[in-house]
Amino acid sequence: MKYLLTFLISTLACTTFAQVDKSKNLVDFLPKGFVLLQTINGDLNKDGMEDCLLMIKATDQKHIVTDESGKPLDRNRRGIIVLFKKQGYYALASKNYSCFSSENEDGGVYFAPELTLEIKKGNLIVNYTHGRYGYWEYTFRFQNSDFELIGYDVAYKSNFVSDWVTFDEESINFSTKKKLTKQVIKTTAKGKEVFKETWKNITVNERIKLSTIKNFDDLDMSVY
């Protein structure tokens, strides 16, 4: 009986805290020391099944600091787990436990950007919005056994002086290996932006994979 009890406790611990490859329950995919922040559902592999994104967050006490007012501030990093829905269970498609900074990260003179995950047209979208300063967005598609970066879009406040909020834009297509830059050159009386468009061929030596990104903040798209 003693050995049976020990075995059951050990089995429960493995099921609850160890990373699994497939399970009926979403919480079984959570690694030890992490909590689930959000779930997003949608079809990511065009099989008609509702797949699932899990945004997770570490709970390490050493990353909870004290802010200027003396209150605790959670600086633990966030991550993502991607699950494919199968008949009666979920299967692990990709994972990255720490690729996103904390939502409480210091934004310097600006507030920290807001992170959202989305499933759109079968693609996985990682979107950062920075209010009136613009946004940047990464588009991933499942191919070659992982989610590879196929697109990058950014809009940032234009240097063009206007009473209207105007944005320059860039769009990179890693599949066609082309980059589009749209620069605001003027706005009409009704506030409509007029762009100058420039196309450029880019070199893509190696595709960026979701599971291997150490920190989204360190991705340098200016090299393309």
C-alpha cells in the first residue's frame, strides 16, 4: 500500500507539473511554476478543429520587485503554448515559455506596449500596440514542424508634421522576400494620408521559428 501511494503521488505530480505532448485538459500543458493568463481558440492548421493558444506567465518570487511607491511589481516573463485539437484531446504543436516580457515591464518615458495574441486566417498573430505611437505585428504560420515567421508589419508615428495623427508603415513578406515601405508625404484637407510606396527585395537566410525566439523585444527587423 505504501508503494502504491507513492506511485500515485508521483504519477499525479508528473501529470500536473510536467510538460505533456497530448492531453484532454489544457492545464496539463502548464509547466511547473507557471499560471495560465489567457486562452485563444481558432483553426491553425486548416483541419476544421478549434486549436488553442495559451498565454502563460512564470511565478518566480525573485522576479517580483518593489516599485517606487513601495508596492510589489511582478516582472516575471510570459510565454506561449500552441495546441492542436485532435479527436478527444489536444496535441502540443509548439511552445516558448519566456519569449514575452512582463506586462509590468518598465517602458521608460512611455508606457509598456500592450501584447495580444490572435488567430486570423489560419495564422498565429503576435501584436504589440503602443497607443498613438503605433503598433508592430508578427505573423506566424505552421510549417516545417513549427510556427515560422512569414510576415512583419509596423506602423509608427510619422515625422510628417500635421494636425492629424499620421503613421509611416512597413510590411515584410518573408515568403515572397519583399519589403514594402509606405511613407506619409502629406495629408488631405479631410485628414486622409497620402503615401509614397517603396518596394525592396530582401535576403532571408534562415526562417525565424516561434519556439526558438529568446525575446521578442530583441528581434531586429531593420536588418531586412
